[in-house]
Amino acid sequence: MEYKISIPASEQELKKLKAGDSVLLSGTVYTARDAAHKRICECLDRGERPPFDLNGSAVYYVGPTPEHDGCCIGSAGPTTSGRMDAYSPRLLDAGLKIMIGKGNRSDEVVRSMIRNGAVYLAAIGGAGALMAASIEEAELVCWEDLGCEAVRRLTVKDMPLTVAIDSEGNDLYRLGRAQYLKEVKE
């Protein structure tokens, strides 16, 4: 199935997404990689508000290149999501609903996704220019000292994504492999 989802997305909208579905995502997405995740968790540890409202939010694991030729952003391909696994359950428990990246997630992250009704969407690795084409605006939010890993607020329109792990924990990486192995045996 293919869905058009706008952020903030309702819990009902996210529950209908199944591993393998295609999504065109529109709305506000924040960028954050491991250094930013660590700082967000440190804010939470100190009882401070994070730099953006986590409730219902979407985070894209990306360190975009500088803007060029009148574009608001350069190449914006996903980074490996497993680098955020140590921090993701904490952010999911604080309200994060959509994670965007590439690659497998830990069992702990998947359990937290199920508990919190969140989804993990896969972006196309190696296609940073394609991903950037769906970004209409990019604004620095905080931690400029992190360079390309600073937190940015992106306005995206019809960002092409695939549901890698749905809110029930169905994992396309595992399901796809199992299906392939089944077909090879037949």
C-alpha cells in the first residue's frame, strides 16, 4: 500500500502502516544523529526541555551537506540508524513517533516502538539528492557546533519512504530475508 502521511500524524494513521508499505511524508521533520541524540537525552536527564517538542515528532537521521545553487539544503541521505539505538527508547518514551533512517534496529528499540505506537521509516540510502528534493525548507534549531549534525527543522513534502518497522514490531528487514530464504528453498 502507499500512504500520504502528514506530521503530526495521529496514532490511528501510524497504526495502519504495515512493514513494506510506501509512505510520502509531509510536514515538519527534525534532523538528529548520535551526538544530538546524546545532548537531547542529557537535557531530559537534567529535567530541561529538549530543543524541540518530542511529542508526536519525526526525526530524520541525517547530516546534510551545505546548501548550494539556491537550494535550502545539500545532499540529505540517511545515516545508519543503529548508531541512535542507545538513545532511541528514551526519546520514544518522551513522545517521538517517527524515526527515519536506514538499516536494522535493536530489539530494545523495536519493543519501545511497540510500547509507544511509533514507526521506523527507511529512506533510500545512496540517494541523498533524491531525498533532498523533497525538502522545501531547512532551518538551524540548535547545536551549530555539531556542524552537519546540528539539529535542523525541515519542512518536507512527499518525502519517499518505506515502512521498515511498523508499530506492531513487524520488521521488513527480517520479513524480507525470511521471504527470500523461503523462495530460494522452493
